[in-house]
Amino acid sequence: MEKTIVGVYSERYKGGPVLETDMGIIYLINLEKSEFEGKTLLVTGTITQDKDNVVGPYKPGEPISQGWEAPRLVMVVTKFELVK
């Protein structure tokens, strides 16, 4: 599914550069664009579920003891543009 997200680019997180959005932070893995620090960006990409992180099936109603056990969403960026 293709999705566009607007956020502020930041490199201050240990995990690498992120896009700070009203939904939280989105990690931009393997992306080095330090000239965008503090700028508002439009990021478009295809969202897929990363099933490699699933250790066991999740049972509704049960707590997830380790965050890494849950499947996560991964966005493959197809477009990256400066808004302001």
C-alpha cells in the first residue's frame, strides 16, 4: 500500500535519521541527508509488513512481552521531497 507522510527530519536519534510526525517517529534507515536537518519533508513509499521479526504468533488479548516479537511495518521510500 502506498502512503505519504509529512514530518520533520531529524538526525538526533541513536537508531539513525528519523521523520518526526504527529503519529510518532519513523526511522529512515540507510538514509543520510544531513542537509535536511530540521526541515519539513514529504516522504512517499510502499508499506509492507516485516514478518522476519515475528518470533511466535500473537494471540489477541495476551500481552506482548517483548516488543520485537510483534510484526512491524516497513516503508520502502519511493519519493523524498522538501516541503519547507
